[in-house]
Amino acid sequence: MEQELLIEFKNRMHISHSAEDANLLMIIKASVDDIKHKCSLATLEDNNRAIELVLERSRYVYNDSVEFFDENFRSQLTSVGLESVLGGFADETKV
């Protein structure tokens, strides 16, 4: 999965060279671990919202701004985490 995320991240950030691939993979792996932990997820498979959070956190790390990520994405982190814990119940109760 990390290779697919690397390709998506590089496309999103308009990075066409491979000189930074090892560093980018470390950033992506750390972001995957962080999002899985914060959202109580066992896997990111088939969870587009969690994958989006991984890509956004990776962007913040890449731009040396990771300290702002949690605050700026608090509602998305909470929503994905609640959906994970409640098994989709949060989506079923929307009015």
C-alpha cells in the first residue's frame, strides 16, 4: 500500500523525480502509523477518508508543518475515529 500512496503523494505534490523516494516513504509510513493510531484503525484498506488524512499529514510533514496537522484536521480525525469505533454507526445517525 505504501507504494501506491507514494505515487499518489508525488502526483499530488508534483514531484517527478525519485531522489526523495526513500524519505517520502518514511514520511508516508509514519503518517500511516499515526492515522491508524489516532483513528483506532487496524488497516486503511477501503477507507478513502483515512487515506486522505495520511496524504494530508504527509504533506504537512514534507512542508515542515506537522505541528499544525492535528488542529487543522481535528474534525476529520474525530469523524474517522468515531466511524471506526462505532462501526459506521456515526454515518447512520446523521440528520
